Amino acid sequence: MSRIKIQITTPSNNVIKVSPGVSALSSVQLYLNELIDVNSEHGAEGYVLTQQADGTFAMEAVATTLSDLSDTNIANPQGGDSLVYDDSSQKWVPGGVKSVNGEDGDVVISIPSPRPTPGIDGLTDTNITNLQDNQIIRYDFNSGKWLNEDLEALPSGGTTGQALVKATGTDYDVEWADIAIDTQYHDRFATDAETFRSGATDTVELYYTAKADGDGFAESASRDAPTAGNVINRKIYYSEAAFADPDTGTWVEFTPAPADDASFATVKAALLEYLKARTGGTVPISLKQTWEEANEPTLLLDTYTGATGAYSLRKLRTAYTGDCIEVWNGSSYADIGFVDDELDTTALANHCGSNDGFVSKLYDQSGNTNTAAQTNTNNMPKIYDGITGYLNGMKFTPSSNTNLRVSVTFDMSDVSAALVAQADATGSYAIIDAHETSQYIYFTFGINNGNVRTVYRKNGNVVRSESISAFDDLFLATMFADNTPTNDSYLDGNQMTGTNSPPSTANTTNNIRIGQRGSGSADFSGLIREFVVYFSDESDYRAGIESNIATYYNITI
């Protein structure tokens, strides 16, 4: 067959004529990629034109290895492998071979190695067993596999600004706790706090300290139940210094003290309330809560009977069923009684509210109904402040001429008396004064130039005095005087100094004033808590009377 030569000329009527035996014109050239049914893009050396399903031609690589085929999945084949068809992937994959018996007529079974599996537990680096709901997969370094285990549940709760922190050394043991940005503020000095708490001489149940860059808290509760015949005394103190030594630091006790046998939890809650209210100052600050067991106190007049007048803001006699004080709040009067042998300060606050409260009557608990009273509202001692609350005593002020009066005739041949007061001035002031002006008979507790002084005289002076260790501290002054040269007075259990010249005859008085001299001058400036008087010789019981009072008011004697 002869080769046909085609000549293409440019026709005038757009028709190409092909004639055999005519040479092609060099001015006309045709290329495969210019044909409409050919796609020569993406070609490379060794590629061929392959007809596609739609009839066109495209460049395709020529398969030269098994792994190039679309129905194979060959990766890292090993010696001795054979191709085995895998139903799940619909591909030929490498597999091993195994002879069943190796006898004549046996066949060779092909086993995929490894055969692809659809789940995560089929992978070689997993060891998933009994997979349960809400479990997680964790990598185990020792076995080199991923294992399934329970998901640790997070604790519920937490508030704004809290985070989950490690509670102990155990993994995943977390709890919600307050956090601070940059610096961990709370309990930063916990170790220091515990050192102070456990190293104290007294039993310190709780110690807290704080300064600008952190705080520390330590506690160790002692028992709440006292032994038979005893009571538990817990007390709360503050010091305006961080890391205050629990034994020698400057500590101020919060008053009133918690009730006898108050539980650890109750007293701790009170301490934290003081901290929350910033009572006692701002940081730096230290707080402590102490514990001690003491003999159960008895009411003073249950043991030391026979008092002529007994006036106190605590209960003095079990048999006494009356109220403690009558209080004027600026518009009305109300009797205020006792709760657990203490002044009912809740009832006092409810009666006064935002108004100041003043004592109009101080009831006599001796059983003799010798009530001390004041009818002029301008002269009544203050006991409650509408802003700060209970004053922890009756406040007497010279500018207000405050006093309470007892008008009854007493035989002053012998006098035994005890006074608990707190002075805030050093001048000559009468705290308690009993006298009969016509006979110049005096029985007096007073303050003179920084000294507590006692006077018992008739037409002369019998004066004993002793310096107060510090103003604004409670002191206990007692007097045991008679018509013999054995008149003794004591300050905080220590005998006072001074002259000793008793009156020569028995005397009487019909006027006792609390907070002022009987003649209406020399007003006292300070607080009075308690005054008990016997017009009898009680000197044999002085130590017991003083001990009872000092124990209750925490006065060192």
C-alpha cells in the first residue's frame, strides 16, 4: 500500500481538498495537543495516550510495579509474602502462606499479615479490653500501647474565681480552691502558722497571721466535753503584728469572752467573723484561739452569803430570779435579764437598736432589794452605743454627772467590799462612796493621781493606795475594814500600802453612790462591772471572794 501524501492549500471557499500524490505544504503544521479529543497535559516521559470512557484521549503513566495498580495496597512487603484479596478494603494486600498438613493433595492457605481491621482495638499499638461508656484512651509507656481506663470525674461545686488544685500527693485528687493571680496568697505561710500554734506554751487551737503578701492558718481542735466538775474556757485574741509570738506578743482579748463550754466550731466561727469584719485592725494582724480546762465556777453569793448589796452585770446568786438592769433607750424603758448567767446583750441590742442605752436601775441581787437607781436621764451611766454596741460595762463620765444611788441605812462598823472597775483618768474620782456627812463617816473606793485608793474613816484618815499597772485595764479592789487596827485593802490580790487608823465607834450611813462622791462631786471616769458590799467582817473569806471574781473577769491576782 502506497503512502498517501496530503497537500492543504488555502481555499477561497474554506474547503480543504486532499489529493493523493501531492506533497504537504511546509506552511501548514498540526500538533496532537491542538486536537479537540486529545488532552496531553500532565504528561511525562514514558506516559501513553489512553482512551477514556468518554472517547477522548489523555496521558497516563504505564504501571510498572504491582503497587502501582489501583486494586492493590502494598506497603513494606516481607520475604515470603503473597498477595491475598481483602474483602473489607477490596484490595490485594501482602499476606503469608501456611500449609495445613503438607501431605499430597493438600492446599496452601494464605493468611493476611496483617489483615486490616475496622476498629481501633485491632491496631498493633493498642490493647483495648472491655471498653465502657465514658472511658478514655491513655498511652502506657511501659507496655508501649494505648490502654482504656475510666475517666476521673471532676468534683462538683466551685465558685467564681476558684480553680481545681491538687489536694494531696495522689494523682487526680483535686478540689476547688481560691486562687490568686501571680502569687498564691491564701495559706502561703501555713507552715509558719503551724510552727507558732504548736510551739505555744498555752493550748492554742487556732493561729492565723497575715501581712501584705500572704497569710497562714493552722488549727488543732481540743476536746469540747469537759471532765466532771470542770468547764472549758476558750478565748480569742488579736495582735496588730504579723507572726506575733503566741506567748509573748502583744495580744488583746476579744470581749465578751465565749461562754463556758463553747464548742471549738462555735468559737472558730466567731474568730473568723472578727477577721471578716477586720475587728482589731487591718493587716498586718495575728489571731489566736486558746483552750483551757478550769474548775467549774460557782456564783459568788452561793458560797459567800450575807451580802448587803450586790450589783453586777453577771448573775451573782442562783436563787436570784430578777433582772440585771433597767435601760432607757431615749424613748422607753426595758428590763434586761440574764442568759446563761450573763447579761442578755441580745435583748439589750434589740431594745436600743441604733440609739444609745443608759442604765436607770441596777438591781440588787443580794435579796435585800437595795436597788441602785437614777431618775434623771441626763445622769444615767451609758451601757450601749447605737453604733458600736455593748460597752462591756457601765460608762460613767464626769461631764454628765453620772451616778446611781442607793438610799438605805447601813451599819458601817465592819465593811467588806469588792469592786471591779476600769479607769480612764488619773484625777481624784470617787468610784464608790458611802458616807454620812453629819458624822464624817466615809467608806470609799477612788482614783487619785494614778493610784487606786480606799478610805474608811471617822474624824480622821484611814487611807490605803496602790498604783494601777495600766489604765484601761480591769482591776479588782477589795476592802476589809473594822474598828480594830487590822483594816486591810487589796488591789488585784496584793495588799495596798498606807496609814491604818480605824474609827473608834460604830457608824451608820443612808447614802451610797456608785460613780460619784456622796456629796455630789468628784465624778468617776471609766467603766464599772461589779460592786458587792457586806456590812460584816468577811476577812476570813477574802482569798475566796477575790479568786471567784478574778477568775470570772480574767484578772491576775
